[in-house]
Amino acid sequence: MGGLKKKVAIRTFGCQMNVADSEQMARVLAADYVLTDRPEEADLLLINTCAIRRKSEEKVLSLLGRLKAFKKRRPGLIIGVGGCVAQQEGERLLKAIPHLDLVFGTHGIYRLPELVKRAEQERTVDIGLSSCFPEAPGHEWPAGRVQTLVTIMQGCNNFCSFCVVPYVRGREFSREPADIEAEVKSFLAAGGKEVTLLGQNVNSYGRGLAEPVTFMELVRRLAALPGLARLRFATSHPKDLSDELIESFGELPALCEHLHLPVQSGSDRILKAMNRRYTREHYLDKVGRLKQVCPELNLSTDLIVGFPGETEEDFQDTLALMREAGFGQSFSFKYSPRPNTRAAEFPDQVPEPVKAERLRRLQAVQDELTLAAHRRLLGQVKEVLVEGPSKKSAGQLCGRLRTNQVVNFTGPQELAGRLAMVEITEAHPHSLKGRWVQEAPAR
Ligand code: 5AD
Ligand code: SF4
């Protein structure tokens, strides 16, 4: 029946949550549409947007502008915008962009089939927020897929003063553990090996369920599933990372030695203004305990420079904390004022050139830390989950360590999709190289 189906192209901006949402869009539309990566042959073009910083929003608006000519060439084409910018702008987006047919919010994904049908008749907006996960349609896993993202909760109740997420994704609600387990089991049955659990704040998973479950309970239940070689999760809020979860890093074999734990700033004054509800000392205490139970742990983080009121001294506190925590990787951003958020109204906004200069200095420190972490891996033989041929080095394979670093290595092509033992032979600031040694022992 594939030949009778129409084609959908989906362009994704932003975070892992959006990547997972785009995959869900393709699944809910699968009865009528096949996915294509060639927008010029699509009947339906969906753009999944991100509103976290102004720059990502600007990129979306400029792409939408360019699509005018596209639509002229293919008048039957339906163009839809979803995700956080759609949620934030709603009707305004439809008014501003005449060649747009559909605007759907962060909770509109499951209603997409009917929304697209409506958009074929009339221009449509749906930015209603809900508070539960509808039953997900069963689906087939793409052949050869070894890793997947599984959404376990939506929304956020934290209201960090810089962040637009609680406004565009609504309050927290969790998915039923049985549904999550069923999805993971079906992935494992299809040959999957690695699962990343996703939510804006996974540590508060399970609170609103009819039968409340803790995140730790969910992790234990999934980590015990036969065939699951690797389990990860993102994102954790430092204030909610429980002692039990910290200890499980030394305990549960499937749980990877990698944790993304956004700190945002190393200054107590700024953390308070950000409404993060932990201090630098609390954060470093948790890091210390994590490293104690799991010395190999690779810690990654998010950092914001130039938050309103940030002085050179506050910034120095951030640089010092980076060294103390020994981050293996960080995602760093210049503070960007967002609609509705409290920090956008704070008086002492930091000038753009100061933000840019701090970002450069911070990234230089991170490069140094990353290179040091890479060098520590030199000569070691590590387990790699092989994703497939390397995009960067012809003839090589590419995979990821349990600690989350990407390795390009030489080895037989048939290793794709398998676990392999690889010796790390070269450490560069942004990459690792290696050579295949042998198959990984069965888990
Ligand atoms: N400005 C800059 N960075 C931001 N982030 C969230 N909101 C903003 C903002 N207004 C960053 C935080 C968060 C990551 C996903 O994006 O570091 O952890
Ligand atoms: Fe945004 Fe803070 Fe919620 Fe993370 S915890 S999504 S930074 S409000």
C-alpha cells in the first residue's frame, strides 16, 4: 500500500525532546503518509520548532519566509508548524505568514491526522494543552535501529526565571509505566539495545499518576529488562536528583556511566536569581557522591553566560565550578530574554559583547576539560555501540561509548548495530579515534 500513500517531510529544530516528538509525528501519520527526507517531493511539510532562545526562533521564522516560493511551485502542498514557537505564537503565526496552513502546539501531535485533513480545507490552529498521554499507536521500528528516545513525561513545574518551557509545554504530567515498558520491550524485541528516557525534568516522574511511581522505580524496572544493554535519561534537575538514584550508578549494569546535569551557573547569587533552588555547594556535593560511586562517570551540563546581573566575579565562579566538577562536555549559551519569563524583566541585562566574550572564554575552558577527559581514554579498550558508517571518515565506523563520547574507528562493516570493544588510539578536542579489538561480551 506504500505507493498510495502521500509523503511527509519533517524538519526539526532544538532539543532531543523535539527529535522524539518529530518521530511521534511520523508515527501518528503513518496510516496516510510515508516519511521522506526530500522536502521538494513532500505533500505535507512539518516544521517542529524551538523557542528556548531567540536565535532558534529566528531560524524558524527565516525558514518559513523561504517556504513561500516553495509553496508557489507546489500549490497543493500543506505547510504546518508545530512545537514551542507554534505554541507560543498560535494564531499570530498564521496571520503573519499567509502561506502557512496549519499551526499545532506541543500537545497537538496525536491530533495531527485530523488537523492535517482540516488544514486541507481551511487554515487551522490548535494550541490546546492537555494533561495526559493518549494511548500511543503501536508501530514498527525501523530496521537496524539500535538506539531510541522514549518520552516518559511532558512539561515542567520549575519556572526557572530564564526559561520558556513551562509556558510552551505546560505543567508536568507523566506517562503510565506500563506503556513505557511496553514501548521499550517492543524496541528490544526488534533488536534495539539502547534507550534514552526523556522528560524536561525526569526526576519528578510519576508524581501525578493514579498510582504514583518514582523515577527510581521506573529506572529499576526498565534496567532489568533482558536485552537492554544501555539505559540513559535526560534531563535531570540537580535539586531533584535523589540519593537512591546517585547510588544506582554504581549498581545497575544497564545504566550508562553518563549523566547530563545542567548547572547553569557556578554563582550562588545568580543561581538564586535563576530560581534554580540549589547552591553551588549542593551541586558539587552531588557530583562528589556520584564520582565516588561511579569514578568513570562522564558528567555533562548546560551553562548560561550573561544572565541579568552576572558580574565578572560570578562568571569566574562558573569557570571554577566547571573545573571542580570536571565536566566532560557542556552546552553553553548566551542568555536570551524570552517572552513571559521573569528574567526578561530584570533591570541589569548584560551587554551582548560581554556575553559573547564570556562565552568564548567558557568554551575555551570546556575544550581544555574535554581534551583532558579524551586523553584519559587513550590506550583503553572500551565498549562501543556501533551506529554505522562514519559520516566524517570514509571507510570507518562510528559509535558511542557508554560514557557518551563518539568514536570513529576502523573495523569490519558488519559490526553496525552491534556492541564492539574498541581501543582508543587518538584523542582530539572534539573527537576520538580507535581500532576494533573484538566483539563485546554478551550482556
Ligand atoms: N537563554 C539562554 N539559554 C537558555 N536555556 C534555557 N533558556 C534559556 C535562555 N532564555 C538553556 C539552559 C537549558 C538549555 C536547554 O537551554 O541552559 O538547560
Ligand atoms: Fe526550563 Fe528550569 Fe524547567 Fe529545565 S527545569 S525546563 S530550565 S524551567
